[in-house]
Amino acid sequence: MKITKKQVNDQELELTINVVAEDYAPAEKKKLNEYRRTAEFKGFRKGMVPASLIQRVYGEQILVDSVNDVVSEQLNGYITKNKLNILGEPLGSEKQPEIEWKSGNDFKFIFDIALSPEIKLELTKEDTVPYYNITPTAEGKEEMKKNILMQYGSLQEVETPGEESYLYVDLEQEGKKIENAYLSMRDVEEKSKAKFLKLKVGSSIKIDVNKVLSNEADRAALLKVKKDDLAGIDPVFNATVVNIKSYVAAEANAEVFDKIYGKDKVKTEADFEKQVEADLLNNYKQEADYRANKDVREYLVEKAALTLPEDFLKRWLLVVNKGKFTKEQIDEEFADFCVDFKWQLVRDYFIDKFKIKLTEKDLKEAAESYVAYQYAMYGMGNAPQDMIQEAARRVLDDERQSQRLVEQIEDQKVMEAVKPLITLKSKKISLEKFRELK
């Protein structure tokens, strides 16, 4: 067997593997015998089928598998022996000649291989990335207080509706009455809202439900019918308000503070003010840290100044995602892919440079943290630990979610290693200006 290398450019090479019959004959013979042992043909006992019959029926498949096994072994061996740091996987060349699969023939295979760009990144305090310190405002603190108290509020009867209120109305027209119909102010069209905001319990108003609610499903729910029945209903009704309910924020008192923060951790409104400010600063710090990581990542990728064999990578993406994406879709998304791919290369460089290791404990803690955050988003801030652990196990059993966590942990560990080596220059900024950053 002969392997010939042709250097196409700095990052791409072409390998030609010439295979003669003697190279694959042992593998072909071995596979033929394996087929004989397992093949079942009428009129023959298992394992006693003539080799000639096996050859006639399965010969080409045996040949293909045998040659491919030999070629794959030689290709991988060449890459390992020559310590080639490749991108993606070797691709069959577009110059590959047509193959006549006939036992005893010689074969020629041409592969395109892309090499990973060399990375050399030395970091010093001269490398500077901004770190944004977000300045809290009185308005921001007040908004957070309202949001917290609203989260622990309750649905209560009120005199007049607001933008977030719920109305219960009796709808009447000649020969028809719908009692206690439910109407959310969120669903009411803007042009109709003004007149609804003036209503009180007992008020009556003539409405056209088609104009009040643009969504068919909302209209069907209001009139307590199926969507298919809407067309046959006169949309004009006289509506009488039976009840109005709004979500009312909880009062700022010790009982509510205990629910929010735990028994006796926050006792007075002054304590509440301090806790809100601390929480707000913590939230801002999380946002600032996330932004800093993004900026450091972009800085490192830019400093590495990597070039990629783009045509090769587009072909590779098309092959490995066969049937999932078209060439046009890959072209459209390729710029974003390159950004992420370059960061993967830089991240892997630092993982190797700093000998960063990922442990089962890291994965377990990350999964539990992710699950706890998800529960908190749904109002379960104090979910039982056994529930969190069970959900975390399910996350880790999911290959896609587990891989996403691995990448997040690797990102985090790389940042922890890199940040002390560079300068994070503090910059004060308002929340408004911070949110405008690209």
C-alpha cells in the first residue's frame, strides 16, 4: 500500500492511498468466512453454504467493507504517526476517480484533509478588556422592590380595572345570555382598552367581540363556544361587569419578608431596602461578569488571528449534517459558525496549556445549579434537594444537554485561568447604556 501526500496550502493537504489486492485479500477472506458461518440459505445447513454462493450473493459488499476497513486503518494510522492536528474529518476528494468494485482490482482513494491553525497566545497585563460596573439608581431599586412584592402578591377584587386586570362579565343579546364570561385586559385590542379602563362593577357597555379580541381562540373562550362556531354568532353583545380582579402586590411587612427571605432574615423596611440593593448589585455583577466573559472571549479570538479553510469546512458541515441542512443554509449561517469554531479552538488551546481537567463533580454541580435555576424561574426557589438531584441526573443522561454543560464548564474554567493574566479595566456605566452595548 502506498500513501502519497500533496500539500495544497498551509492548512490543507491531499492524501492519495493506493491499495493493491494483496493489501485487502486477508480481510476479504476473513469476512467471507464470517459470512459462511452465519449465512442461512434454504437447502444448506448453517455454516455449510458454499463459498462460491456466498461470494456471488455478498461478494461486492464483502469487498467494499474489506477495502474500506484497510483504507480507514491506514488513513488513521498516517494521521496519528505524523501527528496531524486535523479539523473536522478527512473528506473524500471531489477528484476521486470512479471505482469498479471487483475483487482483485487495485484501488485509488483521494482524501482532502484540513489542518488546525497553529495557536500561540501569550497573555500579559498589557492585554486589556473592559469590565463594566453598573451603577444602581433609585429608580432601579424601586422597580426591583415592586417586582419582588408583586411576585408574592395575590389576585384580589378591585373597583376599577388596570392594564393587567381580569374582568368577569355577563354577555347578552336577543335570545342569548353568557354568564360570568372571562376577559383578560392583556388580550383586549389597544383601540378598545380605553373604554374598558373606565368601567366599574355593575357598569354596562355594548361591545363587538370581533373588535375587542383579535384572536379567535380568545373570542371562543369568552363566548364559551368552539372556534368553528364563531362564524354563526352575532358579535355584538351588551356586557355587564360582574367582577374585576387584579394581581395586587404584597405589603412590605415582616410576614411577607419571612416568605421571601426566610424567618427573621429581613425584619424591617429598612432591612428590605438594604437587601434589595444587595440583590440588585449582585444581579448587575452577574450581568457584568457575563459581558466580561463575552468580551474576553472576543478579545482572545481576535488576538489569535486564526484563519480557517472555509471551503473545506462548508463541505464538511454539509457531509456530517447530511439531509439536515442545505448548502444555502450552511452558507447563510457560516459566519456565526466560524466565530464559535474559532473560540472552540482557542478554548481547547488554553485547556491544554493550563492542563484544565473536567471532573464528575463539576458536571454534577453544574447540572444541579442549572436545575435549581429552572425551578426558581417557575417560582420554586426552595425546591427539595432530592428533587433537584433527580432532575440533574436526567439532564446528564441527555447527551445534548450534558455536552452543553461540558462546554459551559470548560468556558468557565478557561476564564478563571485567563482573567488573572490580563487587565480588566473598570468602567462605570448606567444600566441603560450597558444594555445598549452590542
